[in-house]
Amino acid sequence: MDDSVKIYGLCLERLRHQIRKAKERLPLGRYPDRILLESYNTGDLEDIVDILELYDLEERTLMSLREKLGDLAYTVSVLSGETLTFGFDEEGHLGLYLAVQEGAFIPQDLVADEGALVR
């Protein structure tokens, strides 16, 4: 693996396990748009930086965080072979989501959901 690849506070093996378990729990015939893999139970920028170890975040703004999380989602999507995005839930907590597209688990576009962090 290229030494320049950073996945910060995420563990690729744990994510692969979570993806596998999430797929096993999907009800037959019903597929949501996305499945929550991890919830960080916070929407606070400083908490998110600490939890995900994003210490090289240049500016401590929501826009800068969104860009960093978009890059991180893209990286783990490529490494895992799945489409992963970050987004906020109804309570304002950040989560990592597996994108589910019409029941197919083959990622069409390994692109981070740029709008996922807009509440």
C-alpha cells in the first residue's frame, strides 16, 4: 500500500467487518439509500477532529471539515471497494454510511457525497 494513503482514525479491517455485517442484516426486497456503519455521537467540530484524528485539518471550519471528510470517504471507498459517505443524522451527530444502490453492492462512482455534511 502507498505510504501516502491516510485513513486517520478509521480502521479498514473494522470497516470491512461492519460492511459485511450491514449487508447480512438487510431485509430482502427492501434496500435503504444508506446504512449507518459508525456514529460518532457528536456534531462538534473539535470532537470530530479528535475522534477521527484529523489533526492536519488546516482550518477549523465546517467547510474545511467537510472537504477533509469527503477526501477521507473517497479514500476508504477506494480501499474497501464500497461507496462510503459521511453525514449528519436527525440529531446532528456525524456518522459514516454505506451507500446502498438499488440492492446492488457494486459501487458505480467512488465519489464522496459532497452534500452529505450539509444539514
